[in-house]
Amino acid sequence: MPHARPALHHSIARPVIAASLLAGVGLLQGCGDDETKAAVRSANIQFESIAAGDENFRMDDALTEYRAIETDIGAYAGDGSGYAEAAAVSLAQAKLGQAAHAAQLSAHAETDALRRVRLLRATLSEYLTLSAIAEAAALYDPAEDLAELRRIAQLRQADATRYNEQKSEIDNEIADLEAKIAALRARAVAQRRQAGEIELSMIDVSAQRAAELAADAREYTLRADNYDLEADRISGRVGQLRPTAAEIALNAGNAASQIAMLENSQREATERARASQQDASEARAAAAGARDRLVSLAGEFRNFRADTIENGTNKITRLLGAADSDLRPANQSLKINAAATRASIKEALGSAWTRRANGHADAAAIYESLADAGIPGEFARLAEESRVAMDEAMTNSNEAFASAARALRSIRVNGDARDKLEQAALRLDRLGGTEPEPEFSEDFEDDSVDDMSDDMNDGDGDEDPTDDG
């Protein structure tokens, strides 16, 4: 039986690196050499430039910026001073940004893999139909065959009608979603324009007023980011619908071809009763052709997953692992910044593993269908391997989301901030498949950040760093 596809918990979007690092750096006056300070401040400017980019700021542009930050800041990262820790956090965020770019490419590859699965299913449907036709023709009896062929033709005609109706519904849904995307992009542009106007008004005002205006500008920028993120999410939905529309169109074309073949078989059965064996031979040949195409398409699909998909996921996990390691030195002045960044890294890692699990589930399902249809190949073994890989990926995903939740709970704050962090941690718990009780104690003590790198890094937990400012 087909294996269930795990729910897609989350997808990695373009990271919005807010001004949290800059806020932390503001508390580091007098710490670190001037060269390190300059490097950190330069990195913050680049992060803000990425976060403020409009719809014309492509992911490739962001990738270039993230790589530049990594190159410029890498030599200054360490634990020698507050600014060295800030450099370490900046380095981790730069790699997190690169992982987000890799995740977008991985999502496109998974969409391509899903298209290949749908093509395999359509071809398998064609093979099964042709095989049924061949079997019916081989048992030729004019009266019974004509009735059966008419019945199958009516079913395929009903299928074709249903496919056309589904295609119309999907086209309408895509149009509605694209309208929403356009509206969201327009709102985002308006918010960024407002932020820009506020920033221009900061000239020649007092420091206090400038700080107030900067906060207002950040609010507009964050709202614009949210609009863009929602537009990106809807775009992902459109990207999912388009392969479905293409699959339906392919099925409709196959149905039309099969209807024509069935009608032709009816005419031949009426006109030439003795031609039944020839019809059976032709159907078997067509089924054999469909079977050969299935073998070829399945091989291409397997190679695509082994190369493009697996390499893409490995790149994401490698970048996120390196980003997590880069946070190790940030265990004194910037513990909060490091914990927040680590939570983002772990959440991104959980999303990557979830996507990988979904891909393995799709592969297991199609391999099982091919095995059940008797298509030549080791598809039963491949299905079992894919199921095992899916379970492993889901385990890794759950562990990563749990680590993200722990990282958030290691941030010690009071009041509303504490409640918001706990809500975010609970959401991550749910993504990881658990419904935990809140871990914040009622009697808050301003103690140190707990070990925040249990599953990727070793050694940080034994230190006793001081609190954030």
C-alpha cells in the first residue's frame, strides 16, 4: 500500500535578519579593537541592507551579500571581546542566510521531483489501461468486448470531463492567489517607502527623536517583510498548484488518447471480428512501450534524487552545522543574540529535514506503485529504503525543532518578552511532534544561558558566562 506522506511542517524562506545584533552591539562600548568594531558595524549595515531590500532584491543578490559578510567578518570572530562575539554571531547569521538560499534551490528541486512523480503516475496509468485493453482483446468475443470497450470509454470520458473541470478550478485559484501576491507586494513596497521617508526625516533631529524615528522605520520595515513573507508563502502555494495543473492536463490528454484508441477498437471489433488478435498485439506493444518509458523515467527520477536532491539537502545541513559551530564563542556578552540565532538555525534545520522526509515519502509511494504494477526493477527494495530514510529524516527534524525550542527557552527575560518566547518555543515543540509544558519558572532568576548546542556542538555547557547587558 502507498506510504503516507508526512505533513510539511515548515519551509525556509528568505531570512529577515533584524537589528537584534546591532542592538546587542550597542552594549559593547569599549570592548574589542577598532578593526573588529568596524567589521561588526559593517556587517550590520549589510544585514540591514538585505532586510530592507525590495522585490527587485533577488535571493542571488542576498547570497552575494551573505558571502561577502562571511569573508569580511570571519577573521574577527572569536571570544576575546564583546565585538569578537558579535563577529561570531554575524558569521553564523551570514551562513544561515546562505542556507536559506540553498533551501530555496532545494525547494525548486523538490518541486521538480514532484513533477517527475506525477509524470510517472500518469505513465503508469497509461500502462495499466493499455495492459487491460490488451488482456480484453486477447479474450476476444465481439459482443462482450464491445460492451466492455464502451464502458471503459465512458469511464475515460468521465475522467476527461473531470480533469477539465479540475483544471478550470485550479486556474481560477492560481489567478486569485496571484492577485493576492500582487496586493501584498504593493503593500510591502508602500511600507518600505514609508520607512525610507522616516529615515530621511531623521536628519538634524535630536538623538532621542532619531531613536524614536528609527524604531518607527523598523516597524514599517518589519511589516513590509511580513507582507513579502506572506507573498512568498502564497507564491509557494502557486508553485505547488502549477505542477498539479500540468499533471491534470497530461491526464486529460492521456484520457483523450485512450478514448480514441477504445473507439477505434470498437469499430475494428464491429468491422473485422477476426482482427482481435492484431488489436491485442498492438495494445500489448503500446503497453510495453509505456512500461519501458516507466523504467527509464524511474531511473531518471532515482538519479535526480540521489544527486540534485540529496546534494542540495547536504549543502543546507552543512551550512547550518557550520553556522551553529560559529556561535560557540558568543557565550558572554551576546548570549541572547547567539541563542536567538541558534533557534533560527535549528528551526531551519528542522524544515530542511522535513522537506527531505516528504521527498522520501513521495519516492516510497511511487516505488510501491511501480512494484505493485510489476514494472521491472528493484522498486520494492527502493520503497523500503525510502521509508527508512523518511523515518530517519523525520527523527532528525523533530530533534532539530526540539533544539530550536530549547535555544529559545535558554534566553532569560521577564514579562511579555518571556511569554512571547515561550509561545514561539511551544510552536517549535509542536513542529517537533510534542506538546510540552512551559519550561519557564514562575520565580525568574537572572542566571546564565543554558547549553544551547546539545545536538551539534560540544563543550559550551560547562562554562558560566555572565548575563547579557
